[in-house]
Amino acid sequence: MDAAGHGPGGAAFGLTVEDLQTIMEHRGPEGLEVLTNNFGGVQELCKLLKTSPTLGLDETDIELRRKVFGCNVIPPKPPKSFFQLVWEALQDVTLIILIVAAIISLGLSFYKPPKETAECHETGMDCLYSASVREEDTYRDDEEGLEEAAGWIDGLAILVAVVVVVVVTAFNDWSKEKQFRGLQSRIENEHKFATIRRGVLEQIPVSDLVVGDICQVKYGDLLPADGIVIQSNDLKVDESSLTGESDHVKKGETTDPMLLSGTHVMEGSGKMLVTAVGPNSQTGIIFALLNEAPEDEPDDNKKKKGDDDKEAAASLRDQEQKKP
């Protein structure tokens, strides 16, 4: 049995991951039509997933559901190694110019032009006068020789400065990423959601949610999984994080029953059936596509991505501060 819902496990629940993803790919009246015509409505869907709209799961098959439909954890993108961060820091144009200048300076410091052999075509006093002049310039020649011998210091100093800047920049990026991941992990573990199990309303960690859970949603909630509305009371959701649509979307059993993970409940309350979790949810699918995107991005996109990371970190800190 694999996590995709194929084989005996998927058949045991009457639905596979692909079936549930097909439902969640549609929106509005179209999604309601697919749900009603192909699966008999949300009540029939509850029967296929062996859950009760009022009592929820009885927790006897939680592990089987995780094996069949997956866990509600989105695998994070592998962190960059310190050497990868060093390489990225070296892509700065200013540092590249400094490295080239240092290499040229070192090359010139070790280059020794051939000395011209002085030939005395004069006779007598002229040669003696020439010799006396060279003796007077000996001290100056010695100073020039010392300067030539120490010429490599300038190039080496530039390279040392570049190394220091690169190492400090890479270390700062590495430490920030580590702190961000730690904060994100702590918040995800502390985030709980109202879920009905065995007829009792419980606050359980969002990572423990499975397909078939019955969750209560209310104003201010950040939905942790994809689901279908079972019951609603003037329920409106902000889906701008996924669709870019700024207007709040009204949700209901007879209008648009699809609830997507990562969206915010802005008005009303309701109850939903969890249909997709973790990598199989709409947020998980988007994260997977982003992680597969090529690393070679224009500078503007990299800057925008950096700004988005800062905003995400600030949002995570705000969420942590709001917790009692």
C-alpha cells in the first residue's frame, strides 16, 4: 500500500486520493455538480470515507487513514548547505569585480620585466661618471626593490576581505534559515484545530488531522486541510492566498462547498469534512510545484522572494505572539 491511496487501503474506504483530488479541483457550482453527480453528495462521501457527520471518527483506523491518504504535514524544502550559501554569496557583482582585481594585482606583483643591459660605449671619464651615478642611485633602487617584493600584499588583502565578507554573509543566511525553520516547526506543532472525534469536540494538533475528520470552522480560523462544507452559517472565506481574488467567497452546502487549506475564514461558522491533507491538499500541491521550480531566477524575482520570506517570518512571529 502506498500513500497515494491505491490498492486495498484505498478500496477499503471506497475512494482514492485521486478521487478526492478530482473533487477539490473544481470550484463553485461546477464543484457542487461534480460532488453530487459523481459521488452522491457530501453525505454519501462521508459514508464512503466511513465517518459520521455528527460523531466524527472513532479513532480505530487513524493509522490506516494516514497510510492511505497521507499525513497532514507538508515536507519542507531541503535546506541549503553552508557551501551552497557561500556560492550564492559569491555571485554578487561587486565581489566578482574585487576578485578579478585581486587576481590581476597578484599577477602583476609577480611579473618581473627584463632589465636592460647598460652598455658603455663611452671611454674613460664617461664610464667612470656613469658608474658614480649608479652608485648614488643604489639606495633608491633598493627601496623600489622592496616595494616590488611586497606588491603581492595588496592583492592578497583584497582576497582576504572577499573571503571574510562571503563567510559572514553565508553564516548569517544559514543562521536565519535555521531560526525560521525552527520557528515554523514550533508553530505548526502548537497549532490546534477544533475536531469532532467519538462525538466529542477536541482541540487536536493540525498534524494529527486525517482524511475523514469532521472539523468545526469559525471566524479567524486558518484552514489546515482541504474539505467540503457539511453545515454552514453565513460562511465566507478569504482565498486570496491561493487564487489572488480579494473578494470574500461565500461557502455553503448548496453554493460552493469547497474549502481549501491555507485560506482564512472571515465570517460565519460551519462544519467541514476533511478530504485532503498534507502534500495532497491544494496548498501541498502548490508547495511541491514551487520546490520543483528551477533555481535560476532573475534578480527581481530573487529580491521579491526574499521579501516574501521576510513577510512569512514576520507572520509566523505574529502568530506566536498572539498565542496565550
